[in-house]
Amino acid sequence: MNDLNTKWYKSLKQSPLTPPSWVFPIAWTILYILIIASGMVFLSSPAAATIREAVRSPGFFYYCGAWVFNLSWSPLFFTLQRPDLSFVVILAMLAFIALTIRAFYPVSRLAAYLLAPYLAWVSFATYLNGYIVFMNPVRPQTAKP
């Protein structure tokens, strides 16, 4: 995050529950390890039959969809400074994580359980994002490069 984005973010009214900045990279590192482990467990599960079938399954579609939403959230929020659009994205991400867990569970309970912290963290992040959207109703002007 560059200085302009940091200044913009710090200017927003944030939830009193917002963790300190140092928490985010630690949390996301752990979550990314669990997310990748979940995908590997799912793809290697004997119940998945073959990797080809597993990759074509609804569960893997939801898993990849959650990744796409995850990767698009930060640029929308920080680079474009659009907490409103990022809120829509995080709601979709939350739904796709829940759908992934639901689809993974019959194939591999471990793969589903590995995603539980991800679901919990994104639920909390959805609250934080929503707080910013609803407590900062006027979108600040973005700085021109």
C-alpha cells in the first residue's frame, strides 16, 4: 500500500474493532496456507475419484471463485478507493467460501474444516468493510497521480 492509499485509509472512520495493521499480514499468511492446504486435500481426496473430476466439480468452481473475489478485493478497496464496490465483492467472497465448504464437506471433511478460519475471518472483514461503507457515506475524492 502506497502513502496515498495509507493516508486515505487512515482518514476513514473505522470500527472500534479494527485490529492493528500488523495483524493483517499474519492472519492472511495463515489463511492462505489453510486455503491452499484445503484445495490440495480436496483434489487428492479418494472420494474425489480423479483430479480431473474434482477440478470440474461445483466445489472446485466455488473454491476458485472465492480466490478471484479474494484477489480482486484489495485493488478495489485500496487502489481504486472503492469500499462500496469492495463490499459487494466481499459479500460474494463470503458466499463462495460458504458454498465451497458445503461442497467440500461430503468429499473431504478435512478440506471443509480447513476453510472454517477463512470463513470466520472474511465474516469479520465483511463487518469491517461494511462499517466503513456505512459510516463514511460520502466517498472521499481520490488523489490524481
